[in-house]
Amino acid sequence: MNQGQLEGRLATIEARMAGLEAHNTIAHPKLDRVEDKLVGLTERIAKLEERVSHLPSKEMIATISLGTIAAVTAVMGFLPKIQQFFGTAPSPH
């Protein structure tokens, strides 16, 4: 490679480096703003996870629902006996 070609390549590399430096000075403040937003987002995600951890699970909701249905069914099934125990049952004719 001769001296002229080497100088031409060096000038090209310098021009590209200058372009990258200019791009970096533009991009750096934008990256700082993104980083600031990410800090706030991280805090919000932590709060959301804390709130969600207190919610009942599907299994708990199903257990409570089935237990309530079973209790109501049992009361309805034994209603005549309960009424008779408290003396409020209708008298048989």
C-alpha cells in the first residue's frame, strides 16, 4: 500500500470516528433519560409485585366457593330438622 492510499484510508477512518463521536454526544443524554425512567419503572414494578403477592390464589377462591356451596346445601338439606329443633317446623296434619 502506498503513502497516498494510506493517507486516504486514515482520513476516512478519522471522518468515521468524528461521526461516531458526534452521534455519541447526541445519544448520551438520551441514554441518561432512559436510565432515569428505568429507575422509576423498577420501583413501580416492585410495588406492583408487593400488591399482587397479597391477592388470593385460584385454589383459595375455589376452596372458599365450594365450602360455601357445601355449607348452604347442608343447611338446606337439614332445614326441616333445624326447624323441628327450634320448634318452628310446621306441624304435620
